Amino acid sequence: MKKIWFKKTSLGYMPIHSMGFLISLLALVFMIPIVIATNRQAHSVSDMFYQLFVYGSCTLFWWKWVAEKTAG
């Protein structure tokens, strides 16, 4: 029996199970200190976006991969 953690919508994936909410919360909690540290060290907005791209894209990739595998 397959557990459905996310629901596919027109804009992406929406968590509908407690594990889906936990995965989303963990991704958000992981990015908060990275954004704070990047904002502290950046010299401009574009510099901050360049530094955030690596962590943000990797985090979003793994979140989307989990959402695709557990979507109904």
C-alpha cells in the first residue's frame, strides 16, 4: 500500500499527510540559517542570490523528488 504524502496541483505539490508537512518543514528549517548567513556576508542582492542558488536549488530538487515519489 502506497502512502500519499503530497497532492499534485497545477502549481506544484501540496503536502496532505503529516510526513509531507514534516519534509516541507525540514526543507524550510534547513534554508533559514543559510539565508541569514548569506544575507550577512553578501555585498549586494545579486551576490546573495548567487550564493543562495546552490543550496536553494539542491534543497528544492530533493523536496520535489520526494514529493513526486509520494504524490497521489
